[in-house]
Amino acid sequence: MPTDPRLADLARMHADLERHDRLYYAKAAPEISDSEYDDLKDRYERLADDLEVLAEQRHQKTPGSDHSEGFQTVRHDLPMLSLEKANTEADAFVVAGEDVAIDRLPTDRDARKRTSWGKLEAWERARRKDLALADSAPLPLVLEPKIDGMSVSLIYDGGKLIRAATRGDGVEGDVITAQVEASGAVPVTVKEQARFEVRGELYLPRAAFDALNRDLLAAGDKVLVNPRNGCAGMMKRKDAEALRGKGVKSFLYFVPPGLHRMTLPASQFERLAWLTAQGFQVHPGSVRVDGMAAAYTQCLSYTQVRPTLDHDIDGMVMKLDDTAAGERLGETEHHPRWGIAYKFPPERRATVLKAITVQVGKTGRLTPVAELEPVLIAQSTVSRASLHNFAELAAKDIRIGDTVVVQKAGEIIPQVVAVDLTKRPKNAKPVPWPTHCPTCATAVVEERRPDPSGKENVSHYCPNPACADQVRERLRHFGSRDAMDIRGLGSAVVNVVVDKLGVTRPDQLFALTAAQLAPLELEADVNDTKRTFGKKNADNLIAALSTAKPQGLAKVLAGLSVNGLGSKLSEDLAGRFGDWSTLLAFARAYVAGERAAVLAVRKKLKAEDKAEMAKLGVVPLAGVDDTTADTVFRQLTAAPMVAVLDGLATAGVSLSAKQVVTNAVAAVAGKSFVLTGTMPSLGRSEAEGLIKAAGGKTSGSVSKKTDYVVAGAEAGSKLDKAKELGVAVIDEAELKRMLGG
């Protein structure tokens, strides 16, 4: 059964967003500008909407990750580079329980090259050539499970832990010594008295992750998607003592060369034994094999072990066992040559489709959801999966009672990819398309439109904006991190304020009191224990609502659940019009067909249009085309939406664009800068802040519009691009001079 290729695009965007979140929050080293991030997020959300991806399975910014601000930053003695990866979409999917072997791979040479095995073969050939080894000569490799956790660097001296640091950008990381000591994840004393560094991964076992999510749920917060995010957030807590007993653990695996004065074994496998003798935890799945064929066979076999582990792994790492040979090989700009990582292909599992329910989204779209017999996939239990829309449900002929095959796109989004027709119950019937909303019983509206490939998409909507499920979803979105960021306004709290207090609009949230909230009974937790909201949580939510009031017009617009109005366009509109009343006047003029407003939006202009614009003094409106304007401005001018905005203004919520205070510097104001590499004294975020404060702009990519590239040590491809385009390249000293420092 073919799967929608757009799911792969969505998974890639999801992974990109998580990567940029880590770069921005945990490492303070963003590669793209805020506007570029917002554009990526908007494209992701639009595609997720088109594919009817469930809200709980979408990208969320990592809670707690912004706590990295204020941490001391240190430079690693040896850069913490990532490994080269051998993973490809050409790999066959692995179904849990199947036997796997190399002889199942494609025999065609070109097809084989495109698989991960082809990449591993190429890596082995390159290493044999580098080391002048014949094809028949032994090549001992150490195979280690690739922990899906948080990389850490530990320095010991005199038998004591003296520093722990995150990987950061690979060159610099945050000091988390107090957090690591309090967590109990690593030994604070060891036998070896010489100074040395050891590296590995901090991780959160499944049981500890579940406990953390129970705590978040009890506090009314969103649960975390995976243990990696949970571990990263916990280790960035400033209250280190709060980490005691939280269950963080570690696996250590690497002693960097040249950073110690002790005699170590010349074998990576024996070094793992040395680490164990020092009291470090080493993964018990680490083995030594001869040659890549044996290593790859072991990788495939380990896919069967993976579901039994109490922690997440996302692949296997192959390293040269001969550490001296590995040191001679050195590294490229991005990764060491002595190792390569194999990432597991998506795991598939068979389970029974118990029921199909219908979820009503914030815009009223009805999404069929597969309610599954719970099944463990990629280290998490899956019990629900979006079926996207009823047309696809019919095309795949999925029926209640079917045995279906489920996988996670990009190890994130559960999807039904196949039906085992041999196990179909005799009385199974096709699922009928909905005629009425399951929540409010309003007659359903059907919409047909082509997707980018020309294929017709059929969607069903509940047109009733007062539908309780729509209200809940809109309020959740309004309080989300991508909108007003109201901490504590999670699903459980939204449900109870809608059901018990009659809240139906965002502005009504700001009229709530702690006295109303404290006695409310929330949904039972995972242990079926009843609980009340409580005074502390009530006070915290009221404080969070107050904190959200000055967020500004862009955040308000992004939280209104207006079709076509994401973070990027919200920023553009707020920046252009300055306040809600001016934006509303323009939107009304556009909807009324007033010529100046229509011309401001129009992208395909004739000569007479341009002349008329000049005569009327019309400034083009960036970021919006005719189709988007029709959708967005009609929704913004609708009476219910205007009433919400009026209510927000009455509640004291700012409906003006948030002003960025700048101290313009002539040499910098209006100029576009791209930062690359590591500067001697300025961190990347500090440099970007200085540029913006002086009226300049920063970007994550080099183009002809870039005015300056600021290059530090180990500058990469951005420097090459700048030279190719003839963009001016400056160093930190020149940047400081331009800033007047």
C-alpha cells in the first residue's frame, strides 16, 4: 500500500525544527534567522494540517530548553564532532519479528549504493585505503548502540569530577557540573588520579520518562514527545537539586586522545573495559567484530533487541578498534574518520484496528483517527494514528477489525501503511463518510481541492464555530508556545474551563480568577486518581496570563486559528500596520474591494496597475498573495473575530506591534550579516544581539543580498559561499569596530 510521499517531507521538516530548537535554545547557536524559522514552522503546520496530523504528534518546542541562558560556556579541548551517518530512505523497512540478512539487499550495484549498506561498504573501502590494508586483511571494528540522549563531556582530575559540559555547537558547550552531580548519572569519584576527559550520553530511561510526563500532566502542562527532549530539559534546570532521584542515567564510550597523561589500552573495546573498571556505565550491547559485513549483520540483528531495552537507541556506531590508527586518520570539518553511524530504518508493527473515531480540529476539519490495540514502536507505545481524511481511508479500504501495519514516519508520526487482508474479519464493512459533526451534530460541509501534485483532496468540516471541540482546540492553540505561550494552559485545563466555566473565546481566559480555578476537578491521571487544580496551579496560571498580555500583535494574530495566518505572516502584518485598528481598516478595505488595498496585495501587476499604485501612493504588502489575502482578511473582518480582538483589548492584551528598541549605528543599520565559525570572545547569540541592537539584520544563509559574513575559527561552507558571491568577509575585530566598540 503506497504511503503519501508528503509524510516524508513532514518528517524531515519536523526533524529540522527539532534541530533548530536545539541549536537556538540548548546551544545558543542558531543557523537560521527567526523569520526563516517561522517560515519553516508555517510550512510544517500547513502540511500537517493538509495531512490531518494529530495535535499530540506535531512538533512542539522543548519545554525547559530556554533555561540555557545564564549557563557558563566553555570551549572543548577537542571539538565534539558528530559522526558521519549511513542512513537512507532507500533502505528496506524492518518489520519487528522478521529475520534480516545482508543477502536480502538489492543485487543491482547502483541500487545497492543507495542503501545504508552501500554507504557502509564505501566507508570501509575508504578506511582500508587510508590504512593501506588489503581487502582480505582483518579490520576489527567495535559496534556500540547509538544512544538517543544528550551528549556530555566529563573531566576528572585527582579522582574527582571537576567539570561536566554539554556538546553545545561542538566547539563550545554549557557547564552543567552541578546538574550532573545532583542527578547521580555518573560517578563523582574514580580510581584514576590523572587528569582525563570522557564523553558519552546522558539519557532518561523509559520509566523515568513516564514519571516525568505524569508530573507535567498533573501540572497542566503538555507531555513530552520523547525521552531525549526530557533529558535535555532536565539537565538545563538551574535548580540542580531538583534533579535528585529523577532517574537520569549515562553510558560513556570515548576518551579523547591527547587530553590525558595515562597509559590506556590501544583497543577501543579494551578502553570500554577500562571505563567499566573506573565505575562508568558502558552499554552492554557493545561488541567487537571483524569487518563491516559482520558489523552490518549485527546492526540488523539488533533491531530485534531494540524494543526490549529500557532506553532509546536510534542506531549503531561502528568504530575502528585500533585507536592509534583512528588518531592517525584525523577528521574532516564535520566528523572523525574513525567511525560511522548506522541509523535504524523505520520499524513496522502489526496490530488490530479497534475503532475509528473522528477528531474535530481548531478550524472544524474532521479527521478520522485509528484507535489501535497498543503496540510498541520505536520505543514508545502507539495507540492512535491519523488516517488523514475519509477519501484516503476509502482508497486504502481500511476497516474496523482489520490487522494493520503501523510505522512512524521519521520515527515521530504514527501512520497506517498496510492492511493484512488475510486476517480481515468476515463482517468487516467500509467506514461511511460523516454526514454530521460527532461533537455538535451540525451537518458536515465537504470541500474538494487539488494538492500540489494535482491529486484531488477531499476534506470534511464542521461549520459551527461554537462546536465544543473546535473551541477547545482553538484555546489550546492560543496558549501554545508558538502563539501566546501561556504556561499551564494544557489540554486538561482547557477542557475543564470550557466544560465547567463556559469559556468559549480566548479573551474570556483573561477574566478568570484563581478562586474560580482552584476548586476545579481535572480529568483523572494515568493512575485514575482524581485531582483538583489547586491554589498553587491556579495562581501560576493567572500569573502566566498576566505575563502574556504584552506579547504584542504578532503573537495574538498567530494564536487566533485563522486559516493561512501563521507566525511569519503574523509578524509581517504586525510590522506593516503597527496595531490592530490599522490592520482591521486595511482588511475591511480589501474585503470591500477598495482599489488601493487590492493593488497592495496583487502580485501580477500590469503597467497601468503600477502607474495607478504610484498615483495612489500604494506600498505593496509583502508576504501575502491574492488567495491568502482573501482567506485571511475575510476571517479577520468577521464579526465574531472582531469581538474576540475587542475583548482582548478590553482585558489589557497588547494589540500593537512589539517594539524592538535599537541604538542605530550607521555602519550597521540596514545591513545584513551572516555569522559563521567561532569568534574569539563573542558568542553567536551575543554577536547577533549587538547587530540587531545597532539596526542590522542577521540571517542563517549567504546570498547576494548579504552585506557581510563575519567569519570566526573553523568557518565552514558559508565562508566558501561568501567568497563565491563576492560578499565582504570580516572578522570579530572588524565587527566590533563597525559597532563602535
